[in-house]
Amino acid sequence: MNQYVLQRILVPLLREPQCAFRGLIALVPAAMREAGVAKVECPECTTMRSLPLRGETVRFPPHDKRKTRTPPREARWVQQGTTWAVLGP
């Protein structure tokens, strides 16, 4: 087998598992601007991302599942039931 074929077979097997949470979220960019908080926590694996504010939608990107659980030390948006709220210092 040549190297290209090996890469096409092995690389997907070695990748970290992806979190199922991604895509558009029910968070309004105006609320993010008003709160001054751009970080959003994934409700599935607690990964945090700074999300760019473009247009009138907020999109959480595909990401690897978080492996460690460290206490958050900064303000972030967290999903609570069907709504989003700012938590943290």
C-alpha cells in the first residue's frame, strides 16, 4: 500500500471522537454584545469557544469531545434547559 492509501485509512481511525453538539444555537448576537461575553460552553462536553458575532445567528462549530473537567474561571454562556444564560465571575 502506498502512503496516500494508508493515510486515508488510518487518519480517520486516529482522530478524537467528535462531540454531537454543533450548529446554530438559540442565542441572540445582540444579547451577547450587551453582556460583553463571547464565550459559549458546549452543553454536551463543556468545551468552551469564543464565537464570532456575524449576522443574526450564532453557530457552535464542530469540535472534539473535551477529555478533562477543569472548573471554568471566566464568564460564559451556558444552556439551561431551553434558554441560554451568562454564568461565571
